Amino acid sequence: MKLFPYGHATHPQWEMAAGLVLAQLRAHMALPEYADAPTLGLIYITDHYATHAQDILLHLSDELPEVTDWAGTVGVGIAANNVEYFDEPALSVMLCDISPEHYRVFSGVAPLTQAGMGAKRGSSFVPHTALLHADAQTPDVPELIAELAQRTASGYVFGGLSASRTDVVQFAFSGDGNIAGQGHAAGVFHGGLSGVAFDASVAMVSRVTQGCLPIAQTHTITSADNNVVLTLDHEPALHVLERDLKISLADKQPAIAKVRATLVGLSAEHDPSVKRTGEFDEAVLVRHIIGIDPAREALAVAQPVEVGMRLTFCQRNPAAARADLTRICAEIREALEPEEMTADLAGALSADTNINPHPARRMAGAIYVSCAGRGGPHFGGESAEMHIVRRALGDVPLVGFFAGGEIAHQELHGYTGVLTVFTTEA
């Protein structure tokens, strides 16, 4: 597996942006370290281009006939190597050097099954992991995500919810088994789930980074009613909220303002939700407080809860988000770099990261899905989130988008980032 060709551009006219992206892709494909005949393309567009999604897919397909399969979606922002595009028309594309027999594009009209389908690939394909895009307006999205994860051998899916102020679109096109001349028209979808499943031969490392910091100790939910937390540690939940936030609901205006700025971190009964260093574990689900019930002295959260679950009040914290993103990048590098290396190799790996990744790092390409509320200013400056990733991983090919919710494992997260790196052979 070679480096994945990639390109990104912004322009008021999508045709001009596509031309710039194609020029970058072709330049990469001409270099020996990059793949020269990839068949799988990933497309991410900002919502400025959403109404032109069909035209964009058709144009890219015509210009890159060797790329037979496409997947992607729309975001309020998109990510590429070292840059974020927010509030501007932009397009990013990455071409993955993965053999067609090792992946399958799926959608509502071609759903993922446990045994692969397609006339050319036969029935031997077994999904191990999956890149997943979903429409937030689809009923029961969290349940659908979990159900799709169960169709994979690992149970791991990663991706995010499409985010758009205009059309909500997904790209899912496969050249395998489609009738000639009809495939392009079926490549753009509204609603439901779509993405790419990979078999066990496609190696990757994926990590979740949290963007919130606990502001008080972790509590146990001792009584609940669906999404309403009645008691925490056998005490009325509203009393605990007031104490942890140091507020009094009798003083309504400042109290309500602080509650609105507060989220909850939820975890399973036996999961330690907070690490010793103060960060949330990746198993924690961050959810909004959506209401309070003075009559029952309870609070409502945007997630069904059960007795025994752990709950921690938290707030978005830029410093914690930066530190945690740096941490997961370090974990990825540590997982990929050789355990034993010469002094020369160690020096090369620690050198300037503004060059292509050293072969010893085994990185072919990456996908980053981050919360729309994390991008830009939340990290302290323009494209600051992607700068952190580049400093840590080097100039690895990368695309992604800023989502309305992030997907990792079998769960829908909030205020998180999901970084997945495709790896080459050791």
C-alpha cells in the first residue's frame, strides 16, 4: 500500500475547485511514493456545494475513470492536510490504494451484509470495519449505527453525521455490478446511512479524542425515567447539579446560563469515565442537558439513561481538547513506529514533519471527523486543529469533515474527534 493521493481547494465555482483538486491528485499519482491506480475515492464537500453534489461526482468520475468507487458526504466544514475550510465553498478528495476485493461501498439501495456481494467480488468479502456517514434526520440513527456495526466482524465503525445548512447529501457509488450509464445517477443519496466497509486485510489505527473536561466528581445514576435523571448517588439530581455547578436555581438568569454551558458525560456502570489525568475516556458519551424538572428535582439529558450508569458534569474546554488530540496522535505514532530502531531511524522519525511520512511510520492516509463545534476558534486559531494533527503525524494524506455527531465503535458521540489512519505493511 502506497501513500494515498489527495487534493483540496476552495473556489466560488465548484468546477474551478474540482480542477485544482484534480491537478493535485494527478501530481501525486505521478510520484513513485504515491499510488498510481487507486480505485476508491473519498469526497467531502462543504454545504456551499451541496446542491451541486451530483455534478461534482459525475465530473470527478469522468476525469478519473480508473476510480470506480466513491464515498463521502457534506459538512459545515471540511478537513484536509493542515487546513480547515469553514464558511466557504470547498472540496477535498483522497484516493485510497486499496484493492477492490478488500472493500465494499454500501448505501440504502445496496446495504451492507455480513457476506460480501457483487458479481465481480463474489461472496467471499467479510466486512471487518466500516467508514460510516449518516443523516441525522433519519429515525433511530443511534440504533441503526449499532446494528450496522454488528454486521462487521470487529464491531468497529467510524465516521460521522452529515452536517449542512442546505442539502444533506451522501456519496455512495460502486462500479461493481451497476448498469452502464446509470451508476452516476445513483451515486448521491439523501437520508439513511452509507459508507465503505473494509475487510480484515485493510489495517488501520483509530482513536477518539474528547473535547470536554469534567468540572466535578463522577456520580452514579440511582433512579431514572427514560432520559430523565431522577437521582444521583441517591440524592435528587437537581440538588447535585446545583452543588457541582455552584449555582442556585432561585437566581434564574445566571443559573440557566451556566446550565446551558454544561454537558454531561455518560458511561457504563463499570467503566471509569474519568482518567487520573482528568480527561474523559473514549467510552464516555457527551450529551446536552435538555431540560430541568423542578417538580421532580430532576434533569433531562439527550440520551436514554439507566440505573447504574455513571454521570459527570462537564464543559467544553479548548486546552483539554488540544491536549487530548495531541495525546491520541502520540498513541497512533507509538502504535505504528517500530519497537526497536537505530539511532538514525529515530532521528529521521523525529525530524521535520512537513515532509511525507517516513516509511517506518507506516501511514498511507488518514480520515478525520470532528465535531462542527470544535473547529477553528475552539482550538485557538484558523485551522489550529489540523495543525496539531500535522505536527504530530507529519504530512500524511488526510481528508475529513466537521460533523453533526461523530461515530466510533458502535456509538454516536458529541464534541469529539475521530482520527483513523490507514497503515501500510511493516
